[in-house]
Amino acid sequence: MQINIELPDELVQHFNKDSLAREILEALVVQAYQAEKISSAEVGQILGLPSRWTVDVFLKQHNADLHYDE
């Protein structure tokens, strides 16, 4: 799915325009994970991360608490 959104120039100026789409995707994935809408496996699948360990590192880098089952 493709979504077009308008972003204020005051916000966009703080980002690299070449990587902005990826940064927005990553932020949305982190938010969905923290809200327990998606699993860590889905995080990896959506972002194309190669392993569970890479997903864990990604989530830790984005200060997302890891959800563990008992």
C-alpha cells in the first residue's frame, strides 16, 4: 500500500530526504510493536531483517521494550 502524506518543511529539514521513507516505516513499525499490534517476527518480516537477533538489536536501538512470553 502506498500512502501520501504532507509533512511540514520545518520537520522535514531535520531528516535526510533520501532515507525519510525508511525512517517513517521504521518508526511506524516500532510504534505498532510497542502497541502489541505486531510481533517481533512481523517486525523482521516488514523491515527485511535477516534474523531474530537483528530484530532484537533493532528494537533495542529504538528503545522498544522486548515482549517475551513466559
